Amino acid sequence: MKTSTDRILTSHVGSLPRSKAVTDYVFAHEKGEVTDQEGMSTTIKQAVAEAVAKQVEARVDIVSDGEMSKISYATYIKDRITGFDGDSPRSAPKDLEDFPGFLERQASGGGTPTYRRPCCVGPIAVKSMQPLQDDLDNFTAALEGADVTEGFMNAASPGVIALFQPNHHYKTQEEYLYALAEGMRPEYEAIVEAGYILQLDTPDLGLGKHMMFKDQPENYEKLAMQHVEALNHALRNVDGSRVRMHICWGNYEGPHHYDAAMNEVMPVALKAKPQAILFENANPRHNHEWVQVAEMDIPDDKILIPGVIDSTTNFIEHPELVAQRIERFANIVGKERVIAGTDCGFSTFAGFGAVDEDIVYAKLATLAEGAAIASKRLWA
């Protein structure tokens, strides 16, 4: 994983806005209604190229494919591993249950995507590596000649798959997690073998306490550690320096007053194998928690990628604020071990996102501007 000794690098969490054409195709694929496979492939390939070009224009250093081919960051796996079918009932996070009027407004306002969350109903095994290979090919083509420091590609962690797609097959939740780990392991290894940084999306470590574990919050640490252990098992053949992980508390506008504190979540996340940790810090529920991080014993080999840009608001952060947020963490672990990031992805579900597409890239540009300001001061 590349770091810098003379400036703060910039990155983001992964998903970026999809065009209507891309969104139409991925939802048609979801329904099994794609009649022009070649047209879909061409459209997604072009979309990846455009997303990379826009990231370069915004001066993002470590870029992604924008997750263009995926309907969502967790449910896409049904096309890649066996054992999933049907749909599962929705369960609202605990914070939204406290405000039923707001929950209803969100549900009726068109801000919630309609898509399947299939359950695990059979044995998990690799179904096809072709969708991943298509993603790798598209990303490689888009990066040809691009002025970037590095590329990363997202993959769902065993824990986040279990969070959104419940188990109706394996005898225990632990058995389910390890089956997921084995089923996803080839994808993780292939991304790294292709020369990219693997980003594992693990919002289950944050969101889990007020969603997956909301009926037993007192067991959060024990249950979350099962997720970390399964993740480490899946990564046993991968160098941790080629992996980063993203933790969050749910990329949605809401009260978030049941979010687990950073000093609960980070100690668990630090036991995972990935070298770098991306985490929310820009939004108003977690912006203060840099103080908690400052009090932690962060291992010397870990890299922090704090969110210094919010992913749920159309405010474009002032670059000076971005710089200040970066400097807080640089003063904790050292400037060479900090990369400037975003709180979450900007299009967690295809076609849905709180932030206007043009504003997304304006926010990424101010991320780069803030990083430049912080770099000038840190290396003065």
C-alpha cells in the first residue's frame, strides 16, 4: 500500500454516482431482464473510464472503479457465490425505530431503493469469477495512462454479507461467517493478485451494534470479534499491507444516537489483518471522536484513512476545515500514516445517493485542496 513522505494522499470509500444508463442496466440484470448483454458491458466499461477520469480531474490519488457494475456493495455477491435466493424482510436500525415519523417519511420519499436482499438458503461456494474479471478488466483499461498513485477495488466482507443477507441454511452464525469467508476468499485474493489494493467493506463493525446486534448490544464486542476472526481467516493468504477496510455506522441520514462509540469499534477493527482503516469522522455524530483515537494505542504499522468529507450532505466542505481534520490525525499517528478519505461511498446503491453527482466530484476536489493545505503546513 503506497503512502507518501512529502504530502497527504487522498482517496475515498469506493462507490460513485452511476448514470441512468448504468442504473437501468444493473436493475434490469437484477430482474433477469437484460436483452443486450453487449450493450450493458460497453456501457459499464465506459462508465468506469469516466469515473476514473473524473477522479483524476478532482486530483484523487488512490482511485476506484466507482463500483459501477454493482447494484449495492453487499448484495452483488449473489452473482458470484452460490447459496443465495429469494428476499429477506427489512429491519430498520434502532435509531430510526425511535422516530417512526421520520422513518415513514424516508420510506415514502423515494429515498429507499427497491432491490432484493437474498437469504442464504444453501451451501456457499464460488459460482463464477467472471463478474470480478470483468470489473478488473474494465478498471485496468480505465487506468491505462491515468495519473494516479494507486487503484483499489471494493469487496464485501463476510460480516456485511451476513448483516444484510440472513442465514437460513447453516447451523450456527459462526459456521455461516466462515462459509462466507471461504466463498469470498478467491475474490479477495484475485483483486490483490491483479495488483490492486483490496478494500473490504465492513460496516457491520459499526452499524452492527444498532442493527444486526440491536437486541443484544451488551454482546457487541464478542459478536463483532467473530466477524473479525472470519475476515482474518479469509485473508490468510493475503499480505495485510495490500488490504484496507472500511467501517461505518450506516451511510444514511438519521439520528444515529445509538451508534457505537469509536472507542468501542476501533479496538475491534485494529485486530483485523488489513493495514489501513477507513472510518467516519466528518459527520456530526462522529466528528469529535478523533479525541478518542488520540487516546488509543494504534499499532505502528496501521494507516488511518479518516473521513474528512461527509457523504450524506450537499455542503461542500471548506478546504481549511478539511485540512484541520487531516492535521488532527497526523498529529496522532504521524503525517506519513494518514490518508485523507470520505465518510462513506457516495452511491451505496445504484441510482441512489443523497449528494448530487456534480457536487460529489466538487467535494472530492475540495478534499484534494484541503490535503494540499495540510501538507504544506505539516511538511513546512
